Amino acid sequence: MNIKDLPFDTETMLAGLKPWILCESPTFDAAAVDRMMDLAAYELAAIGAEIERIPGRMGFGGSVRARFPHMDFGKPGVLISGHLDTVHPIGTLEKNPWRIEDGRCYGPGIQDMKGGNYVSLEAIRQLIRAGIETPLPITVLFTPDEEVGTLQRAS
């Protein structure tokens, strides 16, 4: 199968993305961010990834690293990195609910950056379903604190 022929379906993708948007995950609410990481880890594991949960530090939620089976597993490859925290506080869904209007989808974090992260997961899912192995191994890293920048401890 050619990559151009992969069966991406907008309605299916939106249905999969909806729970991610409904899971509010403001940066400073570690438990909320960890719930979002749980959703992502579940989906990544369901398509065959080896999951590593990296505990949060300094009051932030944890990260998820997912590595997919590959003949060169463990070697350098493709890194897809994104954050799953948002600037939106809990309760934003009341003012900006998940909705589709005039061919556009709305909700907190949909553009920055849950939508893009979900699309990358769907691309990997489609490659796996089609039996297409990438030339390099794929690792996905979802982080919890992009909205403030990953803080480093002074040594």
C-alpha cells in the first residue's frame, strides 16, 4: 500500500480527538495533566508502543515516552515530541466547549497542541495497520509543561 492511499477518515479522527479535548489539562494541575497522559499512553499502547511513564518534577505532571517496534529498536530514529498541557484552566470547556461548526472544530488545546499530537498518533496507527515500516524507529514523547518551559534544577 502506498502512503497516499492510507484511509484517514476525518469523522473517525475527530471522534478519537474529542476525549483528548474534553480532558482539561492545565499546566499547573499535575493530576489533570497526568489524566491526559493516561489517555495518550492508553492509545499509544493500543497500537503497539512500549510505554514509559516519566514522573513529573517540581509540581508538574509526568511525561510519556512511547517507542514502537522496529528492526532497529533502540537506535536513533524519528522523535515526535509535543506537549499535552494547556494554558486553559479547568472549567474552560464551559465557555469554549467541544464543537464542530462550519467545518471547523473548537475546544481548549485543540490547536496547541492536542490536535497535532493526535494527528501524529493517527498517522502512526495508519502506517501500522497498513504494514508499512518506517526506515527509522519512531519514538513519541509527550511532555507536561510546555506552557511554562521545562524547568531545570540548579546543580
